[in-house]
Amino acid sequence: MFPALLLSLLGTPAADPTGPKAYPPIYVPAEAPFGYLYQPARDVNAVPRPPANGYAPKAGDVLLLSDTNRFWTFLFRLALSGKPGHNGVVVTMPDGRLGFLEAGYNDTLYTRVTPLDYRINMYRGFIWVRPRETPLTPEQDRRLTEFAVTADGTRYAIGKYFSQAFLLTRARGPLRTAFLGKPTGIGHRYYCSEEVLEALIYAGAIDGHTARPIATFPQDLFYDRSRNRFIDRHPPLAADWAPPSLWTPIPGTALRGKTRPHPPSPWPGVGGAYIVNPLPTPGKQVPTPTVVGYTPGELRPIAAVEQKPQRIGFFDRPTRLLGRR
């Protein structure tokens, strides 16, 4: 009852989960469809840290995403957490292409598996990538794909997320996390960070004995630190994932996705870009991102960073509150 009431007061995310707002036309750079990564830094202050190297994604990479959406910012403040507020994991889709599995796709209440080149260039905020340092085995890759296919199209576990915002019902607490919040396995509803951990546990990529999917937030996966003592002692990505690197489609810039040019505005990057527009596909519930054109790059001035820097609040840097483990 309370989640439904709060959603009505704040305005529900993306009313049409398959409409043009959820699946807008975008540019995908022709020379680097997966963009570039700056040098790693555990800092949500989005600034270029050169040099930028081409991003070569692989299954198991974890992406941390941050936007200024007031709805999700409010929810994470209730849960005593902060930026970044969303995440997902790179998976191999059944057709062999790389996709992005996320619960709460583009501010909708659905889990989707979306082609990675489309989703990473479409996101409206900032993205950091934690590349998997040890490639998945073929069996781990297969099981990650199986999890993604099963989860695709399911509803976002908004009620489960709200339960983590209140001390009396949450699995995240000073003592209870050691006993609660353990993995539930494949075939359930999840919220974003819970789904990433459940998928990686099912694939055999992280230890399910110490992971606490329902008690873990995206910020915990960004810093490998947590305000929760148990998760702080058992960071699930610390062993096999590189520190986060800020992602960009245009080297030398660090801009929100909504600030970068979109069709039909000129593309400022070198080498041109493909125009990708999701089109209705018979027999499919969601549109299919489809290349509908190409535009050459135009050398024109573009801001390197946001004109109005994002605010880094009290809850956005948990390491300031933490000492040694």
C-alpha cells in the first residue's frame, strides 16, 4: 500500500515501458560503438581522467549508473545510500551479441536485456564500468545467459526495495545481514543490485555464501566499501573486478547522456555515428534497436564537462565515514 501511494505522489517511472521515451533514437559511434574508459578512480565526481582507452566489453562486466532522477534519489536516501543509484551486468545474449541485463530498465518497472551498444549510448546519466579481470568460463557464460533470459521481461521488485528502506523490515542492518538477505536463486523478481549479484552467483562468478544480494546497493559495488559491516567485510566484486572507470563515447568529455547530442542534432565525434532507432518487431513485446542511418562527424566545439557540476552529497561517499576493515 505504501509503495503504491508514494509512487503516485512522486510520479511513476516511465508510464509506457515500450514507448519512445523508454526506447529513444540515439547515436552509436561508428569507430567505437562501446565507447571509451578513462583511468580508474573510486570517485563519483565525473571528470575526464586521461588517457581514454577503447572499451572492449565482455560478459560479467558490471556497469554502475548515476542520474539525477529525483524519484530514485529519494528512494536511496530513504535507504541511507547515494550515488551511483543503478547498475547492471553485461551478458551474452542468445544470438551471441553482448547485452545489458538490468532491473528497472530506463526508469521503468521492468527487467530488460538490451543490446549493450544501444543501452550504453542511450543512458541519460553517467556510467562507470568495472571490467571483469578474469574472463568467465564457457559454463559460467552459459549460466549467466540462462539467468538473463529467465529474468528478461519480469517486473521490478519495487516492494522488496522499499522493504530495505525501513529498519524494521530490512535485511540490511548492523547484525541481521550476517543471517538475512542470502541468495534466492533464479526465477524471482529483483531490484537492480540484487539482480546483478543473483545473476553472478547463479553463474558461479562470486561466492554465494558471503554475498547478500537483497542487502547490497549499487554504491557498495562501486566502492567495495559499505556502511553495512558485513558487506564491508565481504565486498562481492573486490576479487575479480577492476576498479570503476568513467565511460564516455567522446574522448576528452565527461557529459551526461542527456547532455550529449541526439538525432537529428549533428554528431560532434570524429568518425561519424550510426543512427539507431528502436522499431516495432512482429512477435516481440519490446522494440528492436535498428540502424536506420549514418551521419558523418562534425568537428565543432563541445563542452568537456557539465556546465553545472553534480552535487556530491553526504551519502555519496561512504568511505569518508569508514575506517579500516
